[in-house]
Amino acid sequence: MDRRQQFHIWYWIGAGLLLLLFQGWWQAATTTERIPYSRFLELLEKDRVAAVQIEPDRIIGRYKEPTDGKQVFVTTIVPEPLAQRLEKSSAEFDGTIQSGFLTNILSWVLPVILFFALWSWVFRGFAERQGLGGLMSVGKSKARVYVEKDTGVTFADVAGIDEAKAELQEIVSFLKEPQRYGRLGARIPKGILLVGPPGTGKTLVARAIAGEAGVPFFSISGSEFVEMFVGVGAARVRDLFEQARKAAPCIIFIDELDALGKRRGIGIAGGGHDEKEQTLNQLLTELDGFDPREGIVLLAATNRPEILDPALLRAGRFDRQVVIDRPDRRGRAAILEVHLKKVRHAGLDVDAIAGLTPGFSGAELANLVNEAAIRATRRGAEAVTMEDVTAALERIVAGLERPGRLLNRRERETVAYHEMGHALAAASLPGADPVHKVSIIPRSIGALGYTMQRPTEDRFLITRADLEDRMVVLLAGRAAEELVFGEISTGAADDLARVTDIARQIVTRFGMHPALGQAVLEHERQSFLGEGPPGLLPRDHSEATAREVDLAVRDLIATAYERAKTLLAARRADLEAGARLLLERETITPEDFPPLRRAEQAPAAEPQAA
């Protein structure tokens, strides 16, 4: 029986008992009258009492005829020769012998039992919400078990990662037909590690495998193994695998494996460090101890594979690593089709939306569709339109519009020329993405304006000329300010950071600078969460080489800035006209201002890349 159903049954039983108690109290209150003892003596003399029941401290009697709608009365005994008066009347009377010992015991024990039961129920609910559990269950696994109907996810709900799905189909086939895979002596991999950036669908894929195979699905997070008690994590690992053996064939899924399987190293002994190592050692032991022919498949997911312990990734433990990366344009279109089935839309062009969202993960695409549906609902529309999708995309990328943020006239002009400089440079250079929209409406993330560019296709290789063109586009905003106003502002702070990063990668990672040769001077950190601060990375070159790197980065940025100024000087008329239109409308597209459309070739006045 489901725990929720069990709770409902006890709820109805308790409600029924309370109803019976209330009914008995109400009936007694409406049919019983409290009378003085003198009134009782008067009733005896008038022979109006049918029967009485004498208790040590009170008398309960019944009228011969109802009085004021009451049939029973209660009075307190006053010491006097009562028996003599009762003999003179025709009333029947009797005494009640009370068990004082049993009554006293129950009056003390029952309240204690009720209080303890209420306290246990409240504390248990609080402990479960806080993840503490009872004292006898600290070593029990917290894995949640789902059967096929509870997962509600199949491969039909997973889109955009066809290669990973095809590789994971073997897991489903093995769980359904284990004899077929054992016919030639092959065995299914013991462990499969799903690696990829956040939001790409690693957990969704694991649940889809369980839904397709129709087997129990044990789901637990790596952080749930380790608690404040020493040895609890190792005990929970043992209990998890024992549960899995009893439920085989089944799937064990450990999410955020890096919380449990972090690389072991020399550190301060004792405390949480030692407890985490014990938990990891127990997991390694369990991976060596179970036979995959039992029908147990271990899945794990992480977005930080570089910090996992090498012993965890060796052959025989996590044999296979499946990379679930951000989807390409075709994959994004497939993911959008899945999510658009859940909303009412006016025939949206899925391929066009996929072209607007390069680099988006599956979770980000789901959020985009949801934001578009919310906007359409807010404006009272019958269906989601492309306008809603574009507005939702701008909200996600650039932040919420803040039209109430007032800028003075000079600041608005500076922002307009700055953004038009970006847009004209992007429209003029072949290595830059085409312009989609230009706006000078302030946004919640602090931007006073933005230029949205839309790539025409997914690109996986970038040449040095393309990188330098991107640097020119980024610096064109500041170049426009200097060209028009003769001075520069702080509005290019983010542009300068991005330009510096591109220039440093050209010199140190891609080996594209002739003076420094093909050497890699800075290593990329293999992390899906992004690189850490450069100061934390070890440097394996001399101070002289570091100075050459700094000079090369400075020369690249200076060259790109001069190219941007030359380009905008050649298109000064377009810059002036575009800025005036932008000040008038605040938001424009290439359809509103044709010079923003991609030129057939770069202007003749622009110098070639160095």
C-alpha cells in the first residue's frame, strides 16, 4: 500500500473516532440536567424520580417524566442519612463501586501515551523533511524507488541527443533480454557515467532508460550518502546495493557523483574528509563485488568529471562514459518540438527558434517555451506567437526591460552610437554573426542597451580571422563613442573583458601568434562548469614568456581597435543615420534599417587582418 494512501486511511479512522466522541458528549450535554441537592430531595419527596445511580461523590438520576426536555439529572451528594429518605419514597436506588486503582493508572498513562505519539509523529515528519531520519535508520539508504508507471518518461520524451540515446539503448535491451547478450560471453558495462553540462538531460535520460525497460529505478543524490555520523555513508552504500540485489533487474542512478566520488588526496585526517573517503571506498568495493549478469545497472551523472577519483573511472567500474553535450541546431529543433506540444501556439517555426538559440541546453529551451507561454497568457492571447518567443529570449539573454530607468540626453546618445557601432561592424565583417536586433532599452542585468546577433549555422572550428573579426565587433562600440564624441565612457567594460579573453586564447591556447609559435602556454580546465580564475591555474612558462604574452595580447587588441575605428569612419553616414533612428524608435531590426543587413564583402577602406 502506498504511504500516502496509508496516511489517508488513518486520517479517516481518527476523524471517525473524534466524531463518535463529539456525538456522545453532545448527547449527554443535551439530555442531562445539573440540579442542586436540595432540588433532588424535593423531587424525592414528590416521588418524581424513577431511578438513581449513586457514585462516591455524585448521584445520577432519571425522571419519571421529562422535565424541560431533560430526562437525566446529576447532583452532588451532600452527607446526610440519605438511605432513610430513599426508603420513604418509591424510587429505586443503587450504588456503584469504582475501581480507583485502574482509573488512576489510566488517568496517568493515557495522556502520556497520547502526548508521546503526537510528539513522535510531529518530530518524524520534521526529521524526514530535514533529512535526519530516526536513530535506527541512519544507515538506511535514502534512495527513492520508482516503478515503470511512476517514472512517466521514455525515450520519446528525450530529444536532441540521438547518439547518446542509441548508445544507451543497449542498456534497455540487456535488461529486457539478458540471455541474448550473454550468448557470446559478452557482459553489459558495470557502470555508465553520464557526463555533460548542467541542464542537458542526464537525469531525464536515466529515468527514460528505466521507463523503457520497465524495471525498478533507485534514484539518489551523491550528497545524501554523507552525514555527520561517521560510517553512515558506507552503511548507506551497502544498504543501497542490498536493496538493488533484492529488486534485480533494476537500475541504480547516482546523481551528482562528484559529491561522493571526489578525488582522494592528502589532507587533514579525520572529520568529514575521512568519512567521504570511507564512503568512496565502500562504493568501489560494491562495484567490484556485484555481477552485472544479476541485472543491476549502475548509472551516474556529473558535470565535473575532472575531479572524480581515477579508481572510480577505471575499467571494470565505470566502464563507459557517455557525453551528453549541448544540442546542435537539429537537436534544438527536436527538443523544441517536444516542449511545444505542451503549449498552444500559432504554428511556430521551430527551425527559426533553433537558429536563435545557439548554445542553449535542453533545460534552457524548456524555460524559453515556458516564458513565451507566460508572456502570451499575460497579454491575453489565444496562442503563443513568434513575438512572444523573441521577447522571452531577450528576457533570458539580456534580462527584463526597465523602460522606467531614465537616462539623460547625452547618455542616450552615447548608448545609441555605442550599439550602432557594434551592429555596423557585425554587418560589415564576414567572421561575425548577422545582426538580429538592436535596442537601447535598459535591462535588469545592468545593460543600458544590447545588440543581438544570430548565427546562421552551428560552427565547430573558428579561424584566427574570425576571432579577430569578433574582437573588432566588440570594440566597435567604444570606437563609435571616440569617433563621434571624442571621448570614451565606462559602457565598454564587458566588451573589453571579452576582447581580452579572446586575445589571450589566441596567444596562449590556440598557438595563433607567430612570435610565440605553436606552444600551448595555458591549459584549458576540463570542466563543464567553466574555467576558474586564471590565477589559480599553474603557470609553466618563464617571466620573459609571460611578458611576451602580455605584449602580444595588447597588440592584438590595439590592432582590432584601429580596424573598428577605420571601419566606422568609412561608414560614418550609416552610423549617424542608424543612431538617429535608434534614438527615435529605441529598438530596430535589419528590416527597419537596411545597412544592418550582411554586406556582400568588407568595405574597401578596412585594412586586412594582421
